[in-house]
Amino acid sequence: MTSGTGGRWGSGLLRWTSLRLRLVAVFAAVALTAAVSVSGIAYWLNRDAVLTRAQNSALNDFRDSLQRSAASLPVSPTCQSLDSTASRIGDSDTYQVVLISTAPDSQECAATSNRDVFTLDDVPATLQKAVNTVHTNDHRYHLHWERISLEGRPYLVAGARINGDGPTGYMLKSLDAERKDLNSLAWSLGIATLLALIGSALLAQAAGAAVLRPVRRLGEAAQRLGEGHLDTRLKVSGTDELAEMSRTFNNAAEALETRVEELSAREAASRRFVADMSHELRTPLTAITAVSDVLEDEAEALDPMIAPAVRLVVSETRRLNELVETLMEVTRFDAGTAKLRVDEVDVGEQVMACMDARAWLDSVELDAPRGLLATLDPRRLDVIMANLIGNALKHGGSPVRVTVRGTGPAGDESGPGGGGTDTGPDGGGAGEIEIAVSDRGPGIPEEVLPHVFDRFYKADASRARSEGSGLGLSIAMENAHIHGGDITAANGPSGGAVFTLRLPRHPRQDEASDAVNGGGQGAPGGAGGGAR
């Protein structure tokens, strides 16, 4: 199993693009839609049932009361009899009534059970018109009703004629109790909807955890695999799609590990072959070199037809010797056995010594301040500068210019001759040495720039043979890396190539401990082949 690196994944759960959050949102939206729909339907069904039940009860009771009271009323009742009947029918606990009739003296009487609560003015005009309308199909008056609101409260108003041409009665029934019941029902349905929403969120969280936990483990395993832990595997449980995904990952990781092991074994075998071959060649090359030196000394006394062949043998022997030494150094870098032998040196004087040893003082312009000190391996700096300057002279154009500068908190030595000493807080500072080698040649093609430090890379693939080994710039880069530095290649603004070497003034702690042990044989000091 893989170890957890859940911090990155945990913070991802808070993002709006999180799969878990989207899953919760979808569950919540579906649950909310379903709960609101069900609650709305339930509310309207219950509302209709409650109002219909209350309405039918009140209307039936009002109709029966009118029929019972009609028997005791004369054909033309007086206002006093109407008042008595209205008081008997109306009740504050049930409903209030208004009776309308024409008295014997042709005066219209309006009797109410409670004048303060219900009068004829409270009856809608549309209801009065409907009550006083005779239906053509049965030539009878019918009971009509409406729901109204008075002072913000719901009421049921109904009306009908008694005995055809008899009095007209109206009823006012309060629906406030039913409204309270419906409000309580609405609150209950709202709470149920909220609980359903919370339940769906919890369910989505649980489902998301069940789905995303394997995905999170897969992501962590992929991250560890990318970091080089090729033995990373996932625990497979179940037979669902997630288990199949884990099983596929394990198969891919196993295949990748096997392939990498094969490639590593081939690479190790190749390195061993190069190292063994280089070691085996050194003994015969030593003898051949000694013989070639004797032949070179006697070349002037040899037959003029043989002398060119002798010089060619001497030249090729030296080139082969340099190539073997270069391959030996490459194998040390690959095996990680290359070490630093550091010393505090004057960088400008070191670069000048490199140029003087190869008779380049007349061909190269040097701009270096005096007293620019750095702790580094003088031999490896010589190898780097020999390759960079030799590459510029071979492939670039004159004049070749070498500029040495010191940067960082140890002081600014950017001006020529403006030397200074390292004044870091620990006696060394954390400055940087920057050495630029520029020429006035055609420059480096843009498609070649990313490959100039590759081993055996040639810009012209059709050129099977060159004067250098094709390893010079690669070895220079390795020597810069072992110091904790780097080399960059670019084209100058006014033409030509510019190689910039950057080295720390003091090696890191691990490099310094390696430097105490020293180690390794000397790196080849000749200029290597370029990639232009």
C-alpha cells in the first residue's frame, strides 16, 4: 500500500471543481427537487381536502338551517321575525347570517345575527347577483358560495333564496382555523424537505467517500509512481469498476517497473562495458603512445614517403588516448564516483592559466577582475573553460571574449579590476561566479540549442567524423553540476554564440564533505567536440 499524501487531495475537496462537491450538489439538487415536488403536491391535496370538508360542512348546515327556519316564517315576514330567525340561525362559533326580505309595508328588511361582524355590505356583488338569478333548467334558486378575505382573514360566504320568492339568506363562515392548520402543515412539509436535503447531502457524502477514496488512493499512487517509487501498488478489493481500475493500475505499474529494470540493467551493462573497455585500452594505448612518441622524434629522419603516415599515426594515437580518458571520466560521472578537490582560487588567474597552457592568450580577449576568489576544484574549472573556449575557437568566429563576473551578497565585482574579497556572514557568503564565453560566429541554430550538451550530438547528422569526441560540452556540464552550478547556451543579440557558466562561490555542505575525500582520476583537460 502507498503512504498517504492526502494534504494536496484534502485541500482539493474545498475547490468548487471538486468531484465530491459536485456529487453532493447533484444529490442535493435531486433531493430538493423531489422533496419540493412531493411537499407541494401533498400541501395542495391536503389544502383542498381541508377547505372542501370545512366548506361542505358549513354549507350543508346553512342549507338545513334555512329549510328548518322557512317553515316558521310567514309568506311576508316582518322585520322582527327576520331578526329572531337570524339570531336563531347564526352562531359566533359556527357562522353569521344576514336575512333579506320585503316586509308587508313594502319596506326591505335586513336582519343580521351580529351586525358588528357581518352585514350585507360584506357580501360580494357577484355573489348577490348569482343568488338572485333563476336557473333556466329547473327554474329554481341555488346555493352559491365564494371565498373572500376580510381584514386579511379568510372567510366563506354563501347565499340562497328561501322558498323561491321568500327571504334571501347569506352566511359568513371564518376559515381562520383551517388556515392555521394549513400553515402548520406547510411548516411540517418544509421541515421534512430540509431534513430530506440534509439526508441527501449526508448520503452524497457517504457515496462520494466510497467512490472517491479509491480515486484518491489512485492519485496518491500515481504521484508516488511519478516520484520514482516503482514498487507502488494498490490494494484491490471487490469486483466493481473501481476495483478493475486499481487492478489495471497495478498491472501497468508492474509492467513499468519491469521495463525500467530491464532498461536500467542494459544501461548498467553498457556503462560497465564502456568502463571495462576504457580500462583495457589504457595498457596497450600506453605502449602505443610511447612508440608513437619515439616515431614522432624520428619522423624527420624517416623516408619522406613514410613520414606523413607516421605523423598521422601519432595524431590518431593522441586522439584515441584523449577519447579513452574522456570515456573514463564519463563513466565516473555516471557511476557517481566523481569527486571534488576544492581549493580557494582566484578565478581570473585560473582562467588565464587555462588559456596560457593552450596558447590561447593571443586569440581570446579576457575581461576578469583581480582578487575574485571562489572555493572550487581548479582542475575541473580548467576542464570546463578548456571545452567552452576551445569550442568557441573551433566553431565560432574571432574575436572570442571571456568575461568573468562575481554576483550575489559577497560583493559586486562587475567592473574590470574592481576586485574584492568574500565577506559573507560565515566567512564565505553565498555569491555566484559567472563566466561568459562569446564569439562572433554564425551562432547556434534554434533547433540545435536544446541538444548542445547531449553526448555525441552533432548538428550535421551527415558528418560521420569530427575533430572532437562529441563529449566535451557534456563533460563541461557534468563538471558544472558537481559544483552545484550550470551552463547555458544562447545566441548573442549581435550574433555569435554565448555560453554562460554559473558556479556558487562555495560548494554545498555535501559537496564540501566529498571534497575532503577527494577521489577519482584527473579529468581530461583537452577541449572536447562541439555540437554546431
